[in-house]
Amino acid sequence: MTPAVTRTALVRHGETEWNRTLRLQGRTDVPLNDTGREQARALAPSLLDDGWSAVVSSPLSRAHETARIVADALGLPVPTTRDDLVERNFGEAEGGNREELETRFPHGERPGQESWEEVVARGSAAVQQVRDEHGDADVIVVCHGTLIRAVVEGLTGLRIARVLNASATVLEHDGTTWTLQEVEALDPA
């Protein structure tokens, strides 16, 4: 018997003020702004009627609020949260914009930053565990841009470019192998 192919949609949270002003958020709990809430509402119809059964999110408010908006629009239960779906810890760099970071850390070092390898391992394990817990059901995981890029690399070996706010990156799992199905983003205009 062939195992069922399941889907996991990795959704990036909507916009925050720090996204708008190009500040590095990481684990700093910055809430959605009004644009971010609208982005989450606009994304939900693209996921409608695709057979999703649950929404799981990072505990950070920007991800959890996005998850609640999507779950409500799809008629799904209140999202559960997982601590291991938080964004990469950028350490002392959190809150800085590009210019400030280049000045403060001219050689690229960022004290307290979680390594890329740690993010890949943590994120991949978390999504695999969500997948295992939901059996043959298709699941939406709402989290963060850097974490999504790390998960895609860890599970499929592929590298993807920047992940837009309120976009969905869909992975398929056949019981053994993960494949990248699609990357769906709203028109940023």
C-alpha cells in the first residue's frame, strides 16, 4: 500500500512595523500592524477548500495572530502553538536596521545569534514532528521567514529566496521524502 501524500503549508506571518521599517525582529515579539492583519485576511481565501485540517503556529504574537485569522477564515479550530517554531534568535542584532547593523557589526558577527545549522535542525525537526502528530492530515504552520527558508533547506535540500509576508510555501511528504510543491505569495503592490 502506498502511503498518503500529505501537505504542509509554511505560512509567513503578516507585516509588522519592524518589517515595514526593515528592522531585524528575530524573537522580539513585535505584533502585526493593520497591513499585516489585512494580508492575513487576503491570504486565507487562497488556502480555502484545499482540505487543511489544522493550523499550528509559533508562539510569537505576529505569527499566532496571523494563524488565528487564517484558521477563522477557513473554519478550523483555534491554532495550537509550538515554541520550536519561533524565529531565529538574532541576538544583539535584533531591532537594528541594515545601516545600524553594518555599523555595530562591521565584520558580520552578531553576538548571541543562533547559527544557521541550529535553525535548520530545530525548524526541520519541529515541522517533521507536526507532520507526525497530524498523520494523513494536511496542516498549515504559521511561522517566520528565516525559519521557513531553513525548514525548506533542511527537509528538501533546496534553498529559497526571501519569503514574503503572508505567503504560503507548500511542501509535500510521501511518508519518506519531502518535496517543495509551490511558493504562493500575494502581489506585494
